Amino acid sequence: GEDVEQSLFLSVREGDSSVINCTYTDSSSTYLYWYKQEPGAGLQLLTYIFSNMDMKQDQRLTVLLNKKDKHLSLRIADTQTGDSAIYFCAESISPGTYKYIFGTGTRLKVLA
Amino acid sequence: SAVISQKPSRDICQRGTSLTIQCQVDSQVTMMFWYRQQPGQSLTLIATANQGSEATYESGFVIDKFPISRPNLTFSTLTVSNMSPEDSSIYLCSVAGPLREQYFGPGTRLTVT
């Protein structure tokens, strides 16, 4: 089945690291993505990782992929109040269709 | 990345009426998508809109309720027909990039009374 699970809430203090987790079930996924949605806005692409990679780092963002466990995580270093938002992971399935399955979303709250 | 705009940004509509949402992209793109995001929920794909062909609808969504037009490579519309309060949602369009990444518009917040 196609199901992407995330924990609903995460609260961290400003300056700490945040780790947002995602589990997926479709082992044929070739691309996995992280999106950020601020209140009243659309989704902003943060980063992505190919399924043949274990890790990708992009400035304050680190993505880890464990294909064996079908587990994806997003680490935000030095979390700022501007990072408060909902974070969605998404997997691209069915190689020819560009169709996504989105996770349930994690609401990150950064405490000053 | 593409820059995407949507109109209207929000609307309040009466049940039984229809609303057409416009999506404009600043570059030519092949694949466009329409999503629904119900309050506090994740995104659900309504349909894929490719220029020159009929939209492909996902399970649970039908053309009579959500007709889509794609007249050219930079524009699409989604109509929400015969609205009921259950249609109150955010409607988002997106376009696909070369790495299957998607770029989203700001969304249209629809409230049906």
C-alpha cells in the first residue's frame, strides 16, 4: 500500500537541532522530497534525495535515507523561529507519472 | 524553479454555486497538477493536467465535479462545481520540474457556506 507517516508535532528551542521523521511503504520510490508550508502559503520545496543516496546536506538541512527501514529524516541545524511551519515529506512513485504521495505533515514549533 | 500564481487567493461561496480557480506559470511546463488540502490535512491529488489532452483524475474525483482546462503550457483552470461545505479546502496547483520535483502556487482558500 501507499502510506507516508509522520509525527504530528515537534517543539524545539531556538538554536537547537530539529529532526523530523518520515516512514514510507513504497519500496519502488525513486525520489523523496521535503516541503515546508508556512501559514497561509503554498508548499516550498526544501530539498530532495535520490533513492540511491544515504545522505544529502544542504546548508542547515541534512536528509538521511534508510532504504532498508523505509525511513527518511530531515535535520534542521540551529533552528530559528522562521523555521516554524508544517513540514511534509513526499515520495515520487510510478516512474512515468510524476505522482506524489504526501506525508501527513509535522508541525514544527520553535520556542524563543 | 517556476513562479506560479493563483487567482483568487481566497473566496467565500454559497452552496450550489461554482468557482473557477486560475493557475498561471511564468514558463512553459508540460505537467501541471491540482491538489486539495482540507483543513489540517495533507495534500490529496485531484488530477494531472497536460496540455492537449484531457485531465487524468484520481480515484474519488470526477470531471463533472472538478472540470479542468489546460489551454496552453502556462495556464490551467480548475472549477469546483455545485459546491457544498465539504468542498471548503485550500486548492493548490503545481508544476513538475526535471527531477520530478514540484513547485506550488500559493493556493486558493475556499470557504463554502
